[in-house]
Amino acid sequence: MKIVAIKVTPTQCAEASTTEANIPQVVLITGAKSQLAEALLRIAANIGELALNSNASTNTSIPLELYALSRSQLDITDAANIAAVFDQYRPSWVINCAAYNAVDAAEHDAIEAHRVNALGPELLAQQCLLSGARLLHVSSDYVFGGQAVCEIAHAAERVVCDARESGVEQHQNPDSASNSNSNSNPNPNPNPNQVHLPRPFVELDAPEPLSAYGTSKLLGEQRVVAVLGDCATIVRTSWLYGQDGHNFVNTMLNLMRTQSSLQVIADQIGCPTWSDALAKVIWQLVMQQRSGVFHYSAQGQCSWYEFASEIQRQALALNLLSQPVDIQPITSADYTKQALNRGVNLAKRPSYSVLNSGKLRSTLATNNVLSMPEQIEWQDWRQQLNCMLRRLS
């Protein structure tokens, strides 16, 4: 299956094939300027030939036309605009990358966050139902977070105190963090800063968002399922970054080039996820025609502080940075106080939002129709980070 990975204006839409035996499958991507949309286009171009029909006994190849539309071309909160775009492109799949992602701003702009993150997906789902198209909607780990994890805060406070007393950078052993899913404790003398973390969230866990942003993302999921039922495909992901756009990695690199020291939160645990790896997973779901709710992130887990420290370590090794800066851990409470002193009100974020990708990995393994040289989607978060940073070096 040939993928035409192009961005178009409505006047540039290619004519569909008129031969009944070679009808193109049209995939429409919303939010063309997002880092995920860029990654979807990049991965699609790298994949090249795909087999939509996974039956090995047939050589049938169906061309795939891919169109990524910006907000000016497709406003997902405008039902009339959606209907007109569907009538023009006649998609068989829609991948919704459009979202209101300003977590803090959503606290005082909840109406707009709801409009984009809840109403928009609902309107897309309604049009998909009318046209017979499939919808893959991207959601967030921030639909979780209601479980208060005091141990994380206490451990972070100890790390902060240790760093202040020693004057050197200290943080939890990344290897112990990535292996903390085990129920056994092989170390008879555990580090006092070692924190016992809850298990990663699975798809059946009850969401309990802490912020207006998380609430709007959960509502979007619920409305898509209410319209499409079992035919809906929802992918929750976490701490997304990539070479494109505004994200934590690019922000940290910019700050490390211009600041002499940084303070980064140490008591929020999650898992960084490379946009290209998520894009590959999404294409596999589309190619396999899968539906359901799935979790996807890289393997392992870390704090924002550990993430920043690893970004600096790898960036120095790749000559993306000329010299190190001092990175100090800070608790969420202290960080929030500092923000309030500057007149900024921060949204409450989950102390633990690691996602378990086991269901998705098992689902895709049964019928993997993509062949890529690297299995980037199942790598540890440090490996994914290294792959992305090498693209910048």
C-alpha cells in the first residue's frame, strides 16, 4: 500500500481512483501542526509499502492517501466545517491529533479546553458514524491522578534535602525506577530514598483527573465512545516529546543553553514518550483496523527531574550542549509557590501517571503488518530519547 504523506489545502485534494479494484483508503489527520501529526507523516513516509489486508494468501494492495489538515482547514469544533471536509475527502480513517494542550491555561480557560478536547472529538465521532469512517482519538495520562501517592512526595523531599546538603546533583537510580514494577524486593537493605510506587495504570482503571485539562480529555474519550461504541479507537499516551514543536525536551535544551542552573520537579512520576514511536503504534492500529482503549508510552518510568538530567547527559555526549548546567530537584509544592509569587496559577498534576502498555503490545503482536528496522515503540524511555536526540545532532 503506497502512502502519500502530504499536507494539502482543500483545493489541492487529489482525485480518488476511479477503478473499483484499486479504491484508495483515505486517512485524515487533524491538527496538522502538532508534533504528533508531524511524526505520523514522517513515519508514514519511512514505512513506504503497507499491506492493509493482512491475509498472506492475497497480494492485494490498496493505495493509501494521507491528508493532514490544520485548524484553518479543519476546525473540529465546527460541525458544518467537519461535514464539508468529510464530503470532500471521504476518509475511511480519521486520526485526531487536534487538542487543547495548555494544561495550566485550561484552569482559567476551561470552556475552550472543553470545546476542543470534548466537543471536538464528539463532533468528529458523529460525522464518522454518519459516513462509516473509523476514528482514532488520542488522549492523555492526565485522565488519571486521583490516587494520592504520599511516598513519592516524601521521597522527593529527601532527594531535595540531600542535594541541598551535598551541593551535588543527586537523584533516584534510573535503573531502579524502571524496574520498580516488580512486586519483589531483592535488596535486603533498600535505599531510604527508594520509593515504593503504585503499579502502572491499565485501561480498566477508573480515571480520576485532577485538572480542567484532564477532565476535558476524559470527557472527549467518553463522548467518542458514547457515539461510536465498540468501534472507537482511543490511545492514551504520556509526556510526549519530539523534534517538532513545543515540548519538555526542546524546552530543556533551550534552557540549558541559556541558563546557569535549573530547578525541575522531582515528585511527579511518569514516562516520557517519543512522538515517532507513538506514531508507529498508531499506524499499526490503523493498518490492523483495531478498536478499543489502549495505553502507550515508552518502557520504564522517571521523574521530570530524572528526565531533565538524562536529557543533559545525552545532549552533552552528542555535542548538542557545550557545557553542563546545575540541575536541582524541587517538590511540586515549592514549584507551585514560586509560580504563585510570579502571579502564575498552576494546574494540579498527578504524582504518578505511568501507563501500562501491555494490552497494546499483545494486541499488535498478533498481526504486525509493519516492518521497520528498529522496534522503537518498545524501547526504554532513555533509548527513545537517544534516538530522537541523534536526529538533532
